Amino acid sequence: MNTMKSAVLITAILMLAGCMEINTNPSLPQWEVEVDAPITKVVVKAEDIIPEDSLIHKEAVVGEDGFQYVFKDTVHIEEQEVGDQLKLDAISPQAISQSVDDVTVEGTEKNFKSEFDTV
């Protein structure tokens, strides 16, 4: 029984001695931290960038709660005559309409990275 205790004690001492490591050059732990600090948020609307005297203007959509941007221009074409073979009368006013599907503009983000030197 005594030899068994001695064997267990010697084994425990050898195992603990094998697990220990003496650090001859100790240093403080280091890690990097990414700092993300949003400084500003800018919202730009189409109505802010379209000038007042532009051919594009905002128009309410009939039957809906939204609106659309419309390009309107008027071009007057006078009567033209080419010899006696071809004659074009003045073009009577007519409405031409064309539309596109919904346009979605994704938001943008600006990320800035800041780093600190080690002390």
C-alpha cells in the first residue's frame, strides 16, 4: 500500500513538472480592436438635385399615394415642303407617354478604419 502511494505521488509530481513552463521573456497580451464609429448620415433626395428650371418635374400618380418624376418638353414643327412631290403639314399636338419600372437605389455606407499604435 505504501509503495502504491509513493508511485502515485511520484507520477503526479512528474506530470506536474512536465506541464510547467518557465517564461523567460514575459510580455503583456496584445489584440487588435476594429473601431467603427458612424460620424454622419446623409440623405439625398432626387428633388434636391433636380434644378427648378429643369424639364423634369415631380407629378402625383393618379390613384396611388406616390409620385413620379416626369420629363416634359414641347417641340414645335412648322410645315415643310420639298418640291412638288412631298408635303408635310404641321404636326398636330399629340401626347406620347413612356414609362419604366420601379427604380430602387440601395443605400450606401462609408466605413472608416482607425488603428492605435501599441503602447
